[in-house]
Amino acid sequence: MIGALSQSMAHQVSATRRLAEALSHVSEMSQRISEATAEQTTNAQQVSRAVENANELTQSAASAAEEMSAATEQLSSMAQQLQRLMAQFKIQGGTLQDDAAQDQQATAAFMTAGAGAEAQ
């Protein structure tokens, strides 16, 4: 009977050790899961900030495109007005073709000067 009791105690001690090892393993795994969750939270926050920045850049680009469109329309209107004004002037000794070429050159010069002034 003592031998059976001794053998039973040995099995219980062995089972207790295995249980302690299993609990230690579960504790390690729980710690790793906790660390991975914290890392994923940090990464999700970084992705969220990146998406917010991309959204702000998109809105800024859209605003800039609208401004450029308005400026283009204004320059086009000014060029048409300049062409009408230039059509009133005639150059002595010039031909009709010369006048048209000069009008085009003057319009191009005006637009170039206007674009330079807008950039400043």
C-alpha cells in the first residue's frame, strides 16, 4: 500500500509540474498577445494619421485646382480683351498679315507678363 501511495504521489507531483509548465506557457502567450495588440493599435493609429494627411492633401490639391481654373479663365478673358484693344491699332506701312502677327506676339507677351505677375 505504501508503494501504491508513493506511486500516486509521484504522479500527482508530475501532474502538478506539467500543470505549472502549462500555466507558465499560457501566461507567456497571453503576454505576447497583449504586446501584439498594443503594436497593432499603434500601427492602426499611424495608418489613421496617414489617411487624414492624404485627405488634407487631396482637399488642398482640389482647392489649388479651383484657383488655377479661375486664374485661367481670368487670363483668357484678359487676352481676349487685349486682342480687341490691339485690333483698334494699325501700324503704318504694315500689311494685314503683319498686323495679325504683331497682335499675336503682343498677346503672347501680355500673357507671359501676366503669368509672371500672378506667380509673384
